[in-house]
Amino acid sequence: MGRRIRLVGMVLLVAGCGGESGGPDAGEPPDGARADGRVGRDSGRDGAVPGDAPGTDGGPVTTREWITAYVAGWSLNAPPGGGYGHLPAAAIDYGAFTHAILFALGVQSDGNLCCVADYDTFAPDRIRAVVRDGHAAGRPVLFSIGGAGNVEFADAIRPGSRATLVASVVEVLTTWGFDGVDLDMEPIAGSDEASYAAFVRDLHAALGTHATPMLPRPLLTAACGNNPALFASIADLFDQINLMTYDMAGPWPGWVTWHNSPLWDGGFRFPSTGGLVPSADSMVRGYLDAGVPARKLGIGIDFYGYVWSGGTGTPSGGVTEPRQSYGTDPSVRDNVPYHEIMDTLFDPSLRHWDDAAGAAYLSIDNPGSADDRFVSYDDEQTAQAKVDYVRSEGLGGMIIWEIGGGYRESAPAGERDALLQALRRAAGL
């Protein structure tokens, strides 16, 4: 998720401040936000218990698990200030998930957040559209801070700037009528874990004094990498602890071709080290063993894939399958949107299911080796397999990174979000 953060124009224009090129209402908060920074309970529908997502009629949804969908600001088309993404705001089916997270505000070293501004990732038009439409469908709407590459996050959680960061988060939440905040600090270095825990405690306490348009207190969620002991120590402060179970493979020294977001390792070990290849299940086991309650944990489904190309020394010449060793390194294009894979690479004859890994892929064996392809991606069968896994393991739910990657503009009307709809059916929403 946060691995694709894009911050345009690092001008400090925190919540309530319009962009320099914005219109006269660019900084106006939505209805329901009060001048004192608190959201009145009478300004929205009755609050729901955190983690129990309300349904489209205001009642509880039937699924037992959360399906939390990231909406990347750069993918969203909500004109005029946020009118350049390919996913029309009106095309989002909020009934297909239980929570929405608008991604993302950057964290600055001094604790301020950047940027709510027209023609930036967090354009006011995008905020208004997501909050309005999510609430109309009975879905809590959160916002995310951080992302991969946001190295300033580590400075902001230290004692000198921590209070500013907490205040900045609360200001954005109350000004714009969000229902919670998602923390995406990646990676969290061992030397920063104590500061992160202190920040979470301070933020949790500050959020507890506020209601939201939908909830009696805001939700606090996190996107997590490899810090199980840290999150076990503060698990009680979070409503969702979501594991980023993707970006699990690449053409690194000693590697083989492997899936982007597999459920299981299938018992396969790296020939170079004898260690097991990574998987969602192994990551889950690490967090459970550390003491994080299963119902606090979520895994990820990725609406982006990886395209491995070329290489030499495999049975097919270049790379075409998982678990292949190679002589000459292949190239890998990461984070290729599902819609692009389907539009430019997919053919039913090329599609395979790796039962041992619980993962879909395309195998493209062209003449020679330079044009061979191994395409790792999540599809409709993956959606069902991941919902089944969450339920069989008693986990809390799953995250979607991110719905814009799955939206196919080129598909006929009614078929443009087929992957999202497959997940909806699998989850029983």
C-alpha cells in the first residue's frame, strides 16, 4: 500500500487550508464538522461499534470480517481539484467492502502533515467525495498517513515532534469528518519501535475524546511489515492490524521466481539458503506467535501484480513459472495494475493456479527467452481463497491495495470492477 506513495509539491497545507490554486471552497470541510474541531453526534448517523461495519441501510453487514479498501488519491477522479485519476469517484461500490481508507497524507519531520491541496494526492474534492459517498453507503471512512519512502515519519514520532503529529492527525480527522486514521510507517526500524509505541499510545488517547459522524470513537488501524513483537505490545490499542502480505518476491541475489502475494510457501525452499520462501501464512504465524490476537489481524489482497521478463537458464529459456532458478537475471516490473495485466497480457490459455501457493499467475513462453513472462497477480479465485483463509484461521479481515488498480476503464459497463465484485461475493457482502 504505502509502497506507492506519491507526494506532489511538499507545501504545508494541512486540513482546512485550500491549495494555492484551489477554488474559493477548496478548504471547506464537509457537513457535520464543527468549528471547535469535534464532530457532533447529531451531525451523522448513530455510531457503530468500532470494527462492526454498518451496512448500506445503517444496520450491520453480514460478513464477520472486515474488508478494508484503500483508495489511492492519485487513482481517484473527483474534479475539479482531484480530476486526473482514472477511477471516477461515482464508480466506487462502497457496498463491496466494509471500510474505506483514503491514501495518503505525508508525515513531515516536525510532525505536520502534507498536504491537503487542490491538484495534490489529497485534493479537497477527493476527500469530500470519499467521505460523502462512503457515509451515504454506511461505511466508515479513514485516512492514511505515511507510506514507503516517507522517512520523515521516524523523526515525527520522536518526543520533540510527537505532540504536533498527534494534533495534526486529530485536526484532519475532525475537520474533514473522517472516522479514523490508518498508520503506514514502513519500515519501522528496531531503533524506532519505542517511539512508535509511544506515538500510538498518545494518539489513541487523543482520539478517545472525539466522536465521528459514524462512530462513538475513531478507528485506529495500521499497515504492518515485519514487527510482530512491537504490535503484540500495543495490539489492544488498534482496531485492525493489517499485514502487507504482498511485494514478497523479486530478482534479488539467491532468489528464484516466486509469487507477489502467495497464501502459502508450499514447503518450497530457496536452493541458495534452504530457507522457506515467504508467504502470507508465515507472516500471520509470526504475529500470532508473538501474541497478537487473531481477530486483530488482517491480510492483503493486491490489485497490482508483478511481471517477470527474460532471464536465461530455465527449462523454457526465460522465466515463465514460479520456483524457477535462472542463470541470467530476469527483469521485474513491480506494481503493475490488475487492469493493465488484463488489458495487455491476459489470455485464458495462459492463466494457471498454483495450488501449493494459493496464487494465480500467467505463464508466457515466447520464442527465445527475452520475451518470456511470468506474471504474478491476484484474481477472482485468489479473492475466494483469501477470504476462506481468513475465516479458517479466525482472522479479523483483509485489506485491498488498492481499488484503483482493479478498475478497468476499457471493460464494458458493469464489468469494470470485476475483481472487487468477486471479493464482495466471496465475503458475502
